Amino acid sequence: MLVVGTISRALGDASDYARLSSLAQLERPTLELSHALQNERDLTAGYIGGRRTSGGKAVRTQRASADRLIAAYKQASGEIEAPFATPLRTRLDEVADALDGLPQLRASVDAAGLTQGSVQAQYTDIMSSLLNLGSGLTTEPGAQALAREIRSLDLISQAAEYTSQSRAELNAVFTSNTFLGGQFPEFAGTVARQEQTVEEFLSAASASQQAFYADRVKGAAVTRTKALENRASELAGASRLGLKADEWYRSSSQKLQLMQAVESHVLDALISRSQDLQSRQQRAALFAAAQVLVMLALAAGISITVVRSLTMPLQRLRLSAMEIADRRLPEAVKRLRSAQVDDLGDLKAVPIDTSSPDEIGEVARAVDALQQASLGLAKDQAALRKSVNGMFVNLSLRSQHLGNRLLRLVDGLEQKEVNPDQLENLFSIDHLVTRMLRNSESLLVLAGAQNKRAHTRALPLAQALMAATSEVDHYTRIVIADVPDVTLTSDSAIDVIHLLAELMENATAFSRPESNVIVRWYSSTRPSGLCIEITDHGRGMDAGQLDTANRRLATPPPIDPSSVRTMGLFVVSQLAARHGIGVWLASSAHGGVTASVMIPVALLAGAPADTLLSNAGNGPAQQPVLLESPDTGAQGGGTSAPEAAVGSDDSTPSAVFGSVEEWRTHRRLVESMTTTDPDGEQ
């Protein structure tokens, strides 16, 4: 374990150093872009200070050079893997945002829309985001070993940036030949920060880097730059400075190039150091892996010698255990899920065929005991499930019985009440009880029981749609475009109403309160039946959510605690499977979701249904992707239009119920056509 841990650590460290090396190499195009933008900023300062009368060509040339380096940086940074919500991702995004704003900044410079100070500040912000990439290396894994190199690079880059800022400031001042308000304090502060940062770099850098800086950053250009800075400070209060901008820009640029050479030297050291650490850790991992291989070879030789004496008993035990795990227990669990407890008397564990008295025999007997315990636990779960289902059925039937009694009582009160406010309250109670009854029916579905309520005769589809609408909380938002003249068989009518009500409830719950839910239909020959589409205009579902929901609808999942959390979808899938009804969801053309319900011919009664389906088209069957706007009634579909679109093109959608009284009248009509199990209350 110690050797394996060593390999793991070495490989992890090698991966960290490889990432640091790639990030350090990204610093090269980053620094080149920084230098180009520094030159653009400083030339722009002189261009603005000279009131845009000269220097424009140099600015445009420098912009073109910077654009080429921006493209190179974007290509290099695009190859860096930076997961979302990490410090590196944040820094890369900040640079991208800053570079995206560069064209607008340039346009403002050309249009004289910003002051010199504002332009320089915005360029400096872009530079800060680029420099933050280098300083941010300290947050990467493994950076502790490179902390000194990263610190040195950050400090020399900051010193070069301050040198460039002072070049820009004095370029503008010398061009305009005077210090404007606030320019001298800003210049003095920049020079002070530059000198302090150089001192910090020399303290943090290695001896070789200190020597390289001392040997490189010297000479006439450095001396002349310092002299011009001192002279500018002495003449800060004069009305005209009389100093040459081109001489200043030339000498300060030479000094900046010397500092950038030191910057490049420090970067080379950082990259070399990170690559060296990566190689070292890879070699350590290879050495440790070789040790592991040797140890494994020795262990394998010893194991083969010992195992040969145990091969046959272990093989029998293995085969028996695999038979239990792969076939016996899965078959037993599958049977337990679908069977009643009373049907499981013959379900017993089959012992493993081995009588060895040694440890292998003890393991075999332990597996037998585990198998027996597993089957006993499964039986207990089946009994518990049966008990829970019985409680669901009992409570649901009691609730249905009491709900029906309450409806009759409320109905009597409504007939006698003349006060409009009280009548409105009674109607609200009436509607709530109706929805409670549907929840009771959903509990029956969860328990796997049949609904005790059934129609005594075939029910027109129009009345079924209205009955489903009346069980929805926001029923006033449901609009039925048109209804065909067909009827549902008596044994399927209640379940179809329940299924449609659940889909309508979802459509109103997950769409805007001011929007309507549109119900349309069309007939189909493959598969043969009548399709009802329920379209909302809510926020919709993404492809993954639609795929998960459609799998649940096509293959009803087993009952578990999650079924209660998504009871509507579970109930729809169970009711659809019970009658062979196809249900699927799809995104609608104008936002929201379309729920399609394909009612097979077997559930449609009467000659009108035969006539309707005989007029359907013969094109390839398509799952309809809903219609155009719900206000126009136009029919649309995925790759081809649905077959024989009927009752949707020329119809004008209208509200299902014109008044509360109409709702009550229809609700009582539907109730009069159903019967309830007299033993509902036990």
C-alpha cells in the first residue's frame, strides 16, 4: 500500500506540474500581448496629448500588431482546460471580457469620446486582467514548489507595467508640453510604485536572476530615462516644460525592452523548472511502478503455489455463488415484486453443493445463510408492500365515500343558497372536493388497485374532456379547439378522464398564469386511433428531462418512494399501460410542452369512430410536435404533418365552461352516469 500510495502521489504531482507547465507556457503569448497593448496604450496617450494631430498612423500600425497577438493568445488559451467555476476559469473569462471591450475603446479614442485619463485607465484594466493570469498560478495544485519563480515573474511583470504606465503618462505630458490637473501626482505615484516593485523583485528573485537584472537593465537609455523623469518632476509647476516627447518615448521604450528581457528570462526559468519537476515525478512514478511489478511477480508466484491446492473446491463455490447472484436471487426478487405473499410458499433457498469441512465449506454455508436471509427479507418486504397497499386502498375508498357524501351535501346547499358570495364559497368547496376525489383515485393507482368508480355506459369523448377539465384547479384556462363525435367504452371512460385530468393539471401548473392550455385532436391509422394533444406555454423541458419522462411513460416504473413525489406522471403511466394508451411528451413550437395521448380504436365505441378513422390519411406515422400558435389553430408537426388533421384548422378555440353553473351542471351529469362501490367505507 505504501508503494501504491507513492505511485499515486507521484502521478498526481506529475499531472499537477504538467498543468503548471502548460499554464506557464501560456504566459509567453500573454506577455507578448501585454507588451503590444502597452505600446498601443502609450502611443495612444501621446496621440491624445497632441490633440490627435499626429501619431495616428503609428497607433493604427500598433493596433494591427496587437490584433495578431490577440488571435495567437486566444488560440493558446483555448487549448487550456479550465473547468467551470474555478479561479483559472474566472481569470480567463476576465481576460476574454476585457479583450472583447477593446474595439469599443479604440472607437472611443478615434471619436474623441473619452478623456485621456479614462482611456489610459481602461487600457490599464485590460493589462491588469492579463497580468492576473500569471499571479493566479499560485492557486493551482502543486504551485508551492514553484512559488518563488511565480512570485518573481509577477513582480518583474508588474515593474514593467509601471514603467510602461510612466512612459504613457509622460508621453502625453511632453506632447501637450504641460502637466494638466492631476497628471503629476499620478505620474509620481507610478514612478514610486515601479521603484518599489523592482526592489521587491530583487528581494524575491534568485541570485542568478538578480545578477541578470543588474547586468541587463543599465546603460545610457536607463540613465536618460531617469534624468527625464527627474527633470519632469522639477518642472511640474511650469506652464511649458520644453521637453521632447520623442526623446522620452525612445529612451523609456529602450528601458522597458530591457526589463521585458528580464521578464522573459524569469519566465524561461519558470517553464524549465515546472518541466523539470514534471519529469522528476514521472521518473519517480516509473521507479515505484517497477517496484510494484517486482512485488506482484513474487506475490503471484507464492499465490499460485498456494491456490493450486484449493482450485477445485473454490471453483465449485464460485460457480454456485455466481448461479445464486446471476440467476436465482434476481429471479426470486422479480417474482417477489409481482406476486402476492400467499403465492410464495414454494420460494426457498437452494443450498450450495459442497460438504467440505474446511474454511471453504464454512464460506459455502455462510453464503447459504445469506441467501436464505435475503429471501426472507424479500418476503417481509412483499408482506409490508401488501399491507401498505391495503392501507392505501382502504383510505382511498373511505375518502371517496366521504367525498361523495360531501358533494351531495354541498350540492343540496347550493340548490338552496341565494347569497352570491356564499354560493361562490360553496362552489369552491365543491371544486376542492372534486380534486380530492381524483387524488383518492391516484392513491388506488399507486396501490395497484382498480378504480371502484365505473361508467354504466359508453361516454362521449366531448363529455370525457369536459369531465377531465372540471377536475383541474385552473379549469378556466383550458380551451378545447374541437371535439370529434366519438364515444369511449364504459370500462375505460373513468381511467381516460383521470389520465387527461392529470395531464391538464400539469399543463396549467407549469405554464404562465395568464396563458391558456389548448386541447386539440387528430386521427391516425398507424397506430390506429385518436390522438389528443394538450399544449401549454410554460418554460418547457430540456431534452434530457423529456427523455426521462417519456421513458417513464412508455415503461411504468415499479412503485417506490419516488412514485409519490412524481405521482401525476406515475399515475398517467399506469393508467396508460392498463388500457394500451400511448402517451408521450414533446417540446411545442412556441415554448412549453405538448402531451400527446393516443387512444386506440379498441377504446372507441360506435360507428362515428369507424367513419372518422376511415377518413384518416395513409402517410407514415409521426409523433406530432405541436401546432403553431394556439390562437391561430394552425396544425404543424416535426418532419411531416400528422395524418388526417381533423377539427383543428378551421375551429376557433373557446373556453370549456362559460359559467360556474355550467360547470356544476356538467359535473353532476357525469356523476349521475357513474356508480360507486357500496363498500367504499369499511
